[in-house]
Amino acid sequence: MVAKKLNLKDKYSLLTRDLDWDYDYADRKEAFPYEDFEGIKITDWSKWEDPFRLTMDSYWKYQAEKEKKLYAIFDAFAQNNGHLNVTDARYVNALKIFLTGVSPLEYQAYQGYAHVGRQFSGAGARIACQLQSIDELRHVQTQIHAMSHYNKFFDGLQDWTHMHDRVWYLSVTKSFFDDARSAGPFEFLIAISFSFEYVLTNLLFVPFMSGAAHNGDMATCTFGFSAQSDEARHMTLGLEIIKFLLEQHEDNVPIVQKWIDKWFWRGTRLLSIVAMMMDYMLPNKVMSWKEAWEVYFEDAGGALFKDLARYGIRMPKFVETTAKEKEHISHQTWWIFYNYGHAAAFHTWIPSEEELDWLSEKYPDTFDKYYRPRWELAREMEERGERFYTQELPQLCTTCQIPMAFTEMDDPTMISYRASDYEGEKYHFCSDGCKHIFDQEPEKFSQSWLPVNQIYQGNCGGPGVEDVLRDYYKINLGHDNMDFNGSPDEQRWNAWKGTEKDAKNKDAKDKDKDVA
Amino acid sequence: MSYQVTVEPTGDVFEVEEGQTLLDAALRQGIWLPFACGHGTCGTCKVQVLEGDADVGAASPFALMDMERDEGVVLACCALPESDLVIEADVDVDPDFSGYPIEDYQATVVAMEDLSPTIKGVRLQLDRPMQFQEGQYVNLNLPGVEGTRAFSIANSCADAGYIDLHVRLVPGGKGTSWIHQSMHTGDELKISGPYGQFFVRKSDDKDVIFIVGGSGLSSALSMIQGMLETGDTRQIFLFQGARNLVELYKREVLTALAEQYSNFHYIPALSEVSEAEQWNGFCGFVHEAANSHFDGRLAGHKAYLCGPPPMIDAAITMLMQGRVFEADIHMEKFLTASDGAKADSRSALFKRI
């Protein structure tokens, strides 16, 4: 007799939720101590609808197949010197930002989901988080492997974990996740699963993966597809958590709204780095940041918030500001990095004439008026041998930790400056959104580890900026930093491609021997 | 050229046009399948093809593995049918769904009456009794009209040899125009059924709210009669909306039912009352009538909605603000051909509403 095959639902239930147990001699509240303090009320965990039904046996089976396929491509890429097929060595700087700024966040996500996967008393939510935790660990590993090949041939990729913990602009991404992980378990899920993985994920992934695909980077493109195939679980977890919280108790609605407001704004600030990458760092452009924002947030997010309105959830606070920022944010961010290019572990450059034309076309209302003249001036100065770097350390926004160089969106010639007083100290912000977030939780954000403040307090070595960059950040000065023009990266690239004859740099020769 | 796709285990059926993906066709026809990215990279919409052939389309090799392709798994968001299909999807069968087989019947028109200036009642006698659940619908083949037209069954299954329909005249609609203008008693039609996932969830003991508009009363009437006839003791509230008094059809029948059964409550609402009409009932939209009746607190009820899309939309918002959510909201949208064309882009937040 053939045993009747269990359907997916029954199988999942027997192999997952059914493994939970009742607490008869221990106090359930003590076992799950973090479940209450955020004010979230859960009346019935059994109402949790599993966002996906994947048992561990099939999980390992599928993931193993994905890995086999992915690593076969990595091997082929490395054996064929795949780095030589990218459009231009400038492109690799986007990877440097990704590896130092984003891949460590995958690791933080792994840690964060492992933590909250322990903290929910509902078994369904615990399992969903644990599976996502394992996915995230896989993502960071595949990213490291995808980029390890580039580390053999390009500068700036060699010490990414160390840099992530210390370097000023990487604190923008690090502090975003630190904030989420030091929040309660429900806020973590609204921050990462809902706001980031669901609402904003396409704005991170599509630019990087399409960017890779458009610029001949097969390794990054393939790990992107591999990661995307796990994202389904992450997105559906984001949807389930928000529905579940909103349906469990009406008192949850204002708390969830507050978190959506906060994490939407935190997310848009984080994405300003992606914005500059799309508009300035990809030799072959995919679409402009403004277009991406319109497609992936304004259209798709609009449909989502229309549905959420039924629960009494409104659009995130300051969403009207983002409609203006999409015209400016990429230009202002690249300008910040151009100014501080001596202090970054990747290269910056002035857009070519062709690229300036593309930006003029994509940003007809703002680029010619505010930004093109600035780049043309920078080019004139560079041609006179006066490529400048701003020597003063910038003031940072206490919330997003980006240098305070964004402008008022209604007046792009005026720096946006906000401040709050808390316990006798003054705190500074780049925007109403960041000030609002601080004002909601001053006791948390007043403890921010702001890189510039830490340098001035003497906590990062010194005394000079170069000492900090070299000894504390471990930036390889003269190699990792400064303009792309004249960089060892550029010289090696030209030598490999035979495009310029002056590639006689000694260092370039050293690295060259790996390729020959 | 179009293909017919049957979804197991629910038995839902939808049509897919040449070059259209399974997911697009299903969602446009009100059949929910799991999905997320919509472009072949995430794998949420995996379905197993049980019968027939489909092209896997642009599925990412990471979202749809080779071993799955070998086993006939496809991603609904990319797959293009190459024949009629039977697919198995990760969707739950409702425990209250009886799954009566869909069959073809020969029907004779035995009675017609004007229920209101725009709604005609049609009684069909079948060549043999049809097993159905109250709330389900049938498809009619009408002479000279391409394709089939769906109408909800308005009678309870106590008289299974007959099918009552309430047909609202859709301006410019070919099918409803034919019924209103050319159908006569004695006409013979081919019909098939029963279809749909709209029926009373008997395993759930919550009190019940019906919110109906226009000819949407048909399925509610069938369901309510079925419940009352079988001695259901739940409190049943029917909110019936119409523009004006002449469109508020079956009022006498419903008032009489409310007098006969103490657990049935009938609350009609008129949205465009004129001075001339003697109306002491609720003035306003039908969802407002329900909201006002429960003072905005509707938690603990099951809701069944049937009527035109704007009414359904307003009722869902009202219910959710009154804390009745997707799991307790069941609906049958009365779509016309013009409604289907202007489907908005929607998020993946809700499955069924």
C-alpha cells in the first residue's frame, strides 16, 4: 500500500509549528522577555499566516542547487579573467561601496533575524525569521566570494570588515542596521522586513544587479539573481508582519505608523548612496535615480499604501519631500564624495561630457540650473591642476550620519540645517525627517557614534587626518583614495587594455603579473 | 486563441490569452495565486503543471531550478501555456468548500419577471438537478453572444432542479441586453456550473453581515435562504443598497423573512432618495448603513459582500476600519466587461480582497 502523500500545508505544519511546545513549568513571559516592551499587543499568535511553506529538507535541497550553479559561474568568471570584461575600471568603485557598505549589512541581517527568531512566542514567526537568517548568511558569503576576484586586481576591497566598522561614510549604512538591531523585535521586522525588504528593496537590488548586467560584471549579476530567488521569502515575511500587527490590535496601528515613518526616511537616506551610484558611477547607465524612484517607489509603493490605507495607515511622513529630493539627491551625494575623495576608500571623478549630457537629459528641471555648472567648474580647475579636496571635516547629521551638505529642497542653493536640544547638548540634522526621528527617541540617537565627532575627540588616532585615514581606517593612501584620474586602478586598467602608454606605475606592474 | 487553466486543489478555472502569463490571467480574473516579484526572479509563484504543456518563459535559473523544470514546475509570472492546463498551486482549499463537480446542463426558461426597472428575474428549469453551494454562480451561453456570461444563483439549493437569476441590464452589454430584450419563456439555453468560491462558511460560528448592492442581492438571497431553511441560529444582518425605492427589489420578501426569523435582520439603504418617495429607512450608501448600525465596531463578524466594484471597495474599507479583516471578508464582485479593462496595479498585500 502506498502511503498517502501529505499536502504541503499539512507537511509544513507537522514539521514546523507542531514542534512548538507548551510551557508548564517555566513562565512563558520570561522565556520571551522582549515581546511586550514595545507596546505591541498580540492577542492570538495562531492567526499568524505562514508567509511561505518551506520545510528544512527542501530548503537545503534548493539552496544547495543554487550554490552549485552560482559557484560554477564564479569559477568560470575567475578563470576567464572576467574583471577585464567590465565596461571600465570606474565601475569597480560601485563594487567597493557594495562590499564595504552593503555586504556587512547582510551579515547584520543574519544576526538580527537569528536574534528576533528567538524572541517571538509564536512559532510561525520564529521559523520565518530563522530561515531568513540563514538566507542572509548565504548572501554575505556569496557576495564576498563574488568580489574576492576583484580584490586581486583593484584597490580598496582588501579590508572591508575593518573599514565597515570605522570609516566615516560606512557609518551611514552600519548605523542604519545598528539602529534596527538595537530596537525591539517587532520594530526590527517593520524596519527590515517591511520597510526595507518590501518597500525599498527594488531600489537597492535593481540598480546593483542591472548595473552589473549592463556593465559586464557577470559575477555580481549572478549572485544578485541567486539572492533575489531568496527575496520572495523576505518580502512575504514583510507583508505578513505588517498585516499581522495591524490586525491583532488597534493599539498597534499608531505604533506601526511611527515605525513606517521612521524607517521609510532612514531608508531613503541610506539609498542616497545608491542614487549617486546609478547616476554617476555606472559607465553604462541603467536608468536615472529619478526614474527608478518613480517606478519602484511612487508607482509600486503607491499601490501598497493605497491598500494599507484600509488599516488606517497613511503614506510615510515626509514622503512629499522625497518627491522633490529625487531631482537633487544623487547630484548632491556625488558632490559630497567628490569633495572628500581623499578620505574615501574608492575613487571619484568628474562626469565626462557625454555623461553630463545624459544627466541634463534625465534631469531637465534641475541639472543644468544647479549642478552642471558646478561640474564644469570642477573640470576647469582640474585642467588647471587644481583638483580640490575639502580639507575640513564635515559636520554630520546625528541621525543618518551623512555630511550636512544636502540642501533645502525648495532652495537648492541653501544648505538644509536643523537642530534639536537635548539634555543641554545641541544635535544637528540634515532634514526635517532626520530631526523628527531624533526627537522621537533622543535618548537613543544622542548616543550615536559619529565618526567626525569621534575623530575630534581623539578616539580615532591622529592627530592629522592622514593618520586617521592610514592607521585607524587602514586606507592604503595613494591607492584606495583620491581621484580615479591618475589612480593605480586606472593605470593598471589602461595597461591591461593597452589604451594608454603611461601605465608604467611600479605598483601596476606588481599587480599585473597575476593577469599575464 | 486562448487556453483554459484549472487550478488544483480549488478547482478554479480561468482563461489565458496567447502570450499572456498564467499569473496575469489569474489575477485579472479574480483568482489569487501566490506571487511577489512578478518578473521571474523570486520563485514565490511556483506551480506544478499536472496536465498540459507550458513554456517556462523568462524564469531565472535560480528561481526555478533545473530539477524543478524537469518535474514540470513553472513560475506563474513567466509561464506561457501551450495547451489547456491543470496546475497545482500552493493555495488552500476552504474547509467549507464542497467542490461539487462543474457540469453542462440544458436549461429551459420557465418564468421571467421585472424585479425593478433595470433588473429582471429569470427562472430556469434544468434537465437534471445541479448540486451547488448557495452563493455560487453559473455560466450561460446566450445565442449570438460570444463567450459565456456569469450570473449568481439566487435560490437556495432546496429546489435544485431550478436556477433563479437576477439580471441587471448593463448599458451596452450584449448578454444582459439579450436577456432583457430577446429572452422568452420556453427558450432553451446551455449552462454550466456551479462556479466560484463565494459560499457560507458554515464551520465558522461568527454572526454574519451581508452587504449587497444592485443585483448582488441574488447570491445573498440564496445564502440567507439556505441558512434560514437549515435552522442556522447565527444573527444574520442584510444591508441592501439601491439608488431609489423602485430599484430596491424583493423588499417585501425580505421584510417577511425578518418577521418570520428572529435572527434575521433586514436593513435597506437608499442613496438617492427623492422628496416624493416615502422613505423612513436609511439614506446613504449601503456601507454607511452597516457602519452606522454597528457604530463602527464590527469585530467578531463574518462579512459577505456582493455588488459592483465601488460598493465592494467602500465596504472593505469600512469593515477593516471596523476591525473585520481579510480572513473574514468574502466577496463576489459583479464585474462587467468594462470593469475588467481598467484593473489598477495592486500590491501583494491582500490575497482575496
